[in-house]
Amino acid sequence: RLDFAGARAEWPKVSIIVPSRNARALIAQLMSGLLDKTDYPEFEIIVVDNGTEDPEVLALYEVWRQGPRPFRAEIHPEPFNFSRAVNRGCSLAAGEAILLLNNDIEIQEPGWLKELVSCLDYPDTGIVGAKLLYPDRTIQHAGVIAGLGGLAGHWFIGEKRDFPGPMGRLNVRQSLSVVTGACFLMSRACWETVGPFDEEKFAIAYNDVDFCLRAVENGFRVVWTPFAELIHHESASRGSDETPQNI
């Protein structure tokens, strides 16, 4: 719904799901960005934790539980399984939209979540991805290409932040087949139609690729936007997805 100034008057509630374990500096940085920098009016935060033992992190969880934003940390000691974390978080989510967000994301500007949610207004859109940069401000994610590199890969990785791509493509919102699960907004309808994430075949990596391709098969559109830009300290807490066991 729009107000007379042409700006949105109401925003849907977003459930932000963050898989995490220990990693005090990372989770503190992310939470600071969500609580202090993000201007989105209504969201809840659900940390799905697979066994934090760090007393400083546990103390932070308690501080955030007492804060003004709805926050919960679900701790289940077990081997890391990204798909299981997503499924557990989604089962607890109350939002009209669900955002998967890695604990190694650093928020830079306030309007990023409004931009992601706005893209759900495009017809049939079920999933929206953001532009992610490495800490040195080169491109980490501008969309994922199924089949690139033999499985799926990020195109234009390592290019400069303002690299335009072919015919300026990286300067515009666009449809793609796949976006990364590191920052992955989906509508409630998409989740209920396509979910859950595959905990057996894709426990660690490529679960986002699998989910996006299944979403496209079910008639949902996947959109990437350059206007929601975040820093991604990729694999800072658990290592690379490119090891044989993770593949």
C-alpha cells in the first residue's frame, strides 16, 4: 500500500534467520547492523545456533533477548547443517517474508532491507538477492550462474565494486536463476510451496542453488538487486564451500 507521497505506508513483517555458532565478533557486528543501522520498521531475529559454548556470546544473546526487537536464539548442539538451520528457523518464523542472513554479513547503509522487500512486488517474485562485496570492496555476489565452474558459480567475482557488467547489467535489478543463501529473502508463499531446504543432499553448500532452481520450476521469479549492498566476510566462521566434503 502506498501513501500519497508515493512511499510505502506499510511494510510486511520480516523474519531474519541467522545460522551461527560462537563467532562473537561476527555475530556482534551483524546484530549491531540490524539493530542500529537498519531502518526497516518491523522484523524479528531468529539465531539458529548449533552449539555455542562461548560465554560472551551466550551473554550477548541474553542482552538481545531483553532488547526492543523480537529476538530468540535456538541452541541445538550438533554438526553444522545449513539446510537444517534454515528449516528450523523457518518453522519458528512469524513474518510474511523470510530473510536468510549469514552471521558474517556486515551492514553498511539503512535502506538495504526495504530495497529487498520492495523487489518482492515484481510479479511472481519469490526470492530476492543482494549485491555482496568482499571487505576490500570487490564483488563477491552479483548473482549465481547454474553450471558455471561445473556446479554453480558467482559471475564477475573479484571485479571492482562499480564494475557495470555487460551493457551495464550489474547496475539494474534483474531476474536470474540463482542467488546466494548468504542474503536470501523469500516470500512466505515461496517457502510454503518450495520448502524445505534439502538437509540430506545439500547439508553444507549448494542448498541455495537447489532451492532457487526448484522455485523457478514452481513458477517463482528470482530477482537480484544492486541497490541492497552489504559486505560479506565470506566463510569467515566455517571455511570454504569448495572443499570436497562440502561439495
